[in-house]
Amino acid sequence: MMRSSTPIRRLCLGAALLAALWLAGCGTGGKVAGQLSDAAPTASGGRAGSSSAASARDYRRDAARHVYALNGSRIYRGQLPPLLYAIGTLQVSIDSAGQVRSLHWLRAPQHAPDAIAGIERTVLAAAPYPVSPRLGAVVWTDTWLWDESGRFQLDTLSEGQLQAAP
């Protein structure tokens, strides 16, 4: 009886191993942990600069400037309109080499999946981010102020917002 179960057991183990290898090969399709959309980064041509930030709070300005430098035509110039299409707060985990490791939405604009995808695509395309020898890996948190035109400001570098007429 032992001999007849051995080939079946081997067949089952082989099938399980094959299935596991197939699933591992599927990967995540380029998505990072915490990503809500299927947005893939476009080539940014960015290079990892350097940051002298001593804290994550200090790093915010360097990361925001980096994103602005790569997206000049997409930055909303001047004060934002009183009503914005979407506002989202996103934490981006950046490793010691400036690569995005994960995303964590603190406030995702669920009513605007196109804005979520646009923000995620912009964040991913901006890698590598400035490297901070003092911090190593860092979590960058910023609020994205998204206009219906697809242009945006980051709260860290925002020029403010117009008041609605009474």
C-alpha cells in the first residue's frame, strides 16, 4: 500500500510546486504594496539627488521639490480654486536608495479613481527620490491637491487656495 501512494504523493507535490512557481512568476504586475490603482510609472529620467534632511518632516520639502522638478507642466500655478476635484493624503515609503517600496493612503479620494491613479503614477515615476544619508529609509507624507484639469500642488509647497464667494 505504501508503494502505490508514493507516486500519487509525488504527483501532488509536483503539482503544488508547479502551481507555487507559476503564482510566484505572476508577481504583482509592477504594483507596490498599498497601491490602489493599476497605474504604472512612465519613464521619468529622474536621478536620485541628495537630501540633508534630519527628519521625515524635513524630507517632505526635498521630496516635494523633486516631484515638482519632474512635473513642471503639471503643477497648478498660483492659488488653487475654492473647490478642488480631489484631495488625497499619501504616505510613501522610500528605501535608502530612493526607490518606492510601498504606498499607504491616509485619505484616498475614492470618488476620483482617475486622481488616485494619477497621483500613484506620478509618485512611482518620480523614483528614485533624493537619498538622505542621515535617514536611510524614510516615509514621506504629503497631501495632494488635485484640480479637475489634472494639475496639482502638494500641500508642502502649496500657494494657497482661493476663497469661495459667499
